[in-house]
Amino acid sequence: MLLSAVPAHAHGAPTDPPSRAFLCSPGQPTASSSPCRAAIQAGLPSKEWDNIRLPNVQGRDAAKVPDGKLCSAGLTKYAGLDLASAEWPATKLKSADFTYRATIPHQGSFRFYVTRAGYTPSRAPRWADLEQFLTVPTPPLVNGAYEFKVQLPANRTGRHLIYTVWQNTDTPDTYYSCTDVEIPAAAPKPATPTQPQQAAPAAPPAPTSQSTPASATPSTPKSSTPRPVPVASSAEQPPSTAARFGMSAVVAALGGLAVLGGIVLWRKRIL
């Protein structure tokens, strides 16, 4: 952004993202916005965009700067910067890099605040609306500016206000600035590739209803060799020894009777 010429007593303010005072300074296209025109009409010294300072604050910011007048630091000539309006030009944040231009360098520390969730630009900010998210003690000056790498709270998106406090250590002064921003939603994280899952081992088969109860006495195991099953046969069985002896006796007896009968008949014929 182009910087306008400033008087020798000016000292510094945010330029990226730019403060309200810087956006209303001569040469900035946003100086023609309705809030800047209203602020200038109310007495804003637009050429002194980097001179909103209070002496002898010594860290007692909330006691020295009233609620609703944070952007002007309570200074009457900067009161137009406290205008509660959604028409203030807001910078869409594209990086975490902040720049604070030092028109006259000083030693000191920086404190950064951001409005809490639920902030609305239709109400002038109060100290209770702010959350401090960064403190940088005595940063180095690089090409006429102080540069910061910031990290806003993760739950902030949409329209918000950044409040910057620069407390000098080589002068008694503390500087204040309001910056309107649009905070983009966090990009979704890439999905982590999942490892293929191995199939779970098969569960053992459930016992059947024929299983022997645990309380039953186990029986004597039987041989795995099958016993022969007797089968009825139609074939005649040979006679036993006793049967053969009986038959021989009967035959012998019959033969004896036949011989005896023949002898009797023979004798009768002779006689």
C-alpha cells in the first residue's frame, strides 16, 4: 500500500492489514468510504494516521482507554474512528504475516487482540470483547517496519476486529490501532489414508444340542473297529459231532434188528 507523507511527530500504525486510520489517510482509495468521510467530517486528522497515542499508560490500557473508544484511544480528534458500522472496509486475510509501519522507530513491545466469537461491527468494541492472542517484546525493524507471524484463535471466522497496542520503552507513549478484517474459514485437513484391515479370525463353532453335558460322567471309549453283525443265512449248516454219533448209533441199531429178523425168518423156514 502507498504511504502518505506524515509530519515529523508521527510514529507508527498497522499497514498490512491496514488500520482504520491508515485507510482514511490521503491517497488511499478507501478514504472515500462513508465511515472515513464521516470520521474526517468529525475532525479526524487524516494525515496523522500513525499518531494515536497516550502518554504514561505503563500497561494500564483498560484503565486509560474507555470502553467504546478503543479505536480513538479516547482522543477527541480521533473519535470518528469509534463509529460502529459494518461499512468500515475490511481486509480479507490471506496470510499470517502482519506489518506495522514505523514512521519514527521506537523500542517497545506489541500486544495483539482479536474480538471474540459473536462480534458485530454494529457496536463499538469494549475491552471485554477482546482476547489477547500474541505478545512480541522488542521486535527488530525490517525495512522501516515491524513484521509479525501471527496465529489467530482457531474458532474465529468472518468479520472481526484486530486491536494493536504498541507500548514504547524509549518514550512514555503507547499507540493504539483498530483493524477490520475478514477471517476465512480454516481449510479442511486432508484425510489420512487408512490401512486395510485384516479379517478377524473365525469364531469357533458353537456346541450342538447333542454335546455331553459338562456334569455327565464320560463313558468308556469304544473301539473304532466295527464289530461284525450276525447275518441270517439260508444255507444248511453241517451236523455237529454229537448229531453224527447219534445217527450212527441209530443206523447200527436198525442194521442189527434187520440181521436179527433175517435169522429168525431163516430158522422158521428150516423148521
